[in-house]
Amino acid sequence: MMFPAIKKFLTVMCGMSLALAAAPPALALDGTSYVTSIKQKGSFTLEAAGKAAPIFASGQDWPGVLRAARDLQADIHRVTQVMPAFSTSKAPAGPQVVIIGTIGKSPLIDALVKQKKLDVAAVAGKWEVFVEQLVDNPMPGVAQALVIAGSDKRGIIYGIYDLSQQIGVSPWYWWADVPTKTQKALYVSAGRHTQGEPKVKYRGIFLNDEAPALSGWAKEKFGGINSKMYVHVFELLLRLKGNPPLAENYGNWENTGLNAHIGGHCLSVLASMAAATSDARVQQRLTCMLDQLELCQQKNGDGYLGGALPSARSTALRASPAALVMLTLK
């Protein structure tokens, strides 16, 4: 059964929307901060006095991890106006270095684990988990390292972008032009920093591709909804710790009449109204619509509610007249 979970999801999402609107800004998603502009005892110097700690990752790691590591390099420059060195081959020598890697994929991380300098017992084998920890004498010529290790590809990428957000770069820096505050120095507090496994396994955002809104803008900026545009979409998703979408795009289907698309808009409005007003009548209407949509899903038999792709799926929505009536109730 799918809809009890959806009911809970809609309630939680509406509550989150209201809470986020009133909540003060925070660098970290969990409201804590492990990066400061003031040096503390035992802290790691990410950048100070015009010098930034170099970033080192194995060339054998996932390409997406290396891409995110380069984004961290750019983010540190965005905040401090100092560009740290980045290498995937020659190990940097110096007092402090940032080491990035995936457990089981990066020889750098695996060597630290084997030498018992990095404890990943609570991380290895988990779903999308990262840990950030200061390690003394991680390799010859390096006194201390800020190690960012991930249980899998997305786990390490989330850890990299978490540090970016901690230093003050918003995930929305590109899409919403959120300004980045310049800092004269950046220090990472001592200790282990992690958020554990995600509470929700699959997470994403709604990309509204209605013509001529997104499609017109994408055509003007990128020549269409293509890989050039999706580079920015995927980066935003990963910075927000979301899962990249796997579904294929499909063409415009908004002229097919009363379908699941329109129903989706109605469902969004009802959920928002229920969360904002606590009106029993709105809640009753929302519950009724979800119950009827569940019947549509059962009738269709393949997990879809109907409306968007083959015409056969549209018939599933018609299988429950009450679901259509819900769209016109006053």
C-alpha cells in the first residue's frame, strides 16, 4: 500500500514548508555548524592569511566525486577569494591537506582505514553516509588532514557539498543567485561531523517543465532541455542531498484534458490548505481524494495513477469518478 505513506509525506512536507519560511538561516541542514571564521583549539585551517589547504582526491574515484571536489575548490575561492590547489595524482605536502574519497573506491581512504587512522565502522556499507574528521599524520609530509569519506558515491558527494554549505555557499547560488558572504578565514572544528543515513531514502524536487515556462527559458539559455541545463539541475539536487531522477523526459501532454497533472495541482493545493488552516472540511476533501487515487492506482495495476504517458493510464483515473468530482467541488 502506497498512499498512507504519501499522506504522511504530504503532511510533513507542508509542515516543513511553513517551518522553513519562518526559520532563521543556518549553514548546515541540521542547524549545526562546524566551520567558523575564528580559530579554535585543535581546529583545521581551511583558509587563512591568503593560503588555502590543498585538496587531494584519488583519480580512481568516481568521476562525480572528482567533479564535486572541484566544486569545493571553486566554492572556497568564492568565499575567500583564494583558490586552493587540487590534485588527483601527486600527493600534496604541507601542514594541512583536505583528503576526499569513497570507501572501497579511493586508495587514499582505504589506506587510512587500514592504518587505523580513520574509523569508518559506522559508515561503511551504509546508504549515502559521509563522515568528516581531522586525522593527524595521514601521509608522509602532511601533519594533519581534513578527511571527507563516504560510504558510497552519493554519500561522499553529500559530504563535499555539506562542507561547501558550511562555509557559506548556498545550494541555490546559481538558480536563485543567492549571494555568498566573503570570509577572511575558514576553520573546521575538531571532531567527527556526520548526519548519518537519510531519514527518507528517496528525495527530490519537482521540476516544472510546463511550456512555455521552463522549456522556453531552457531553449533561450541552453538550446533546449538538454545536458547543458541538467548539469545545473543535478548539481542543485546533490547540493540539497537529493537523489538524481532516473525517469526519462516526455513531451508536452497538457492539452489532454482532465488528467493526473491537473489532479496533482489540486492535491498540492489541498495539502497546503490543510497544513495552513487545519480546516476539517479541507482535510476531509484531501483524504477523500487520496483514497480515490489509491483506487485508481489499484485499477491500473502497474503502480501508476494515470494521466501522463500511454492513454491506457488515463483510463485508470476515469475508473474513479469521485476523484474527478473532487477537482470541481466548491
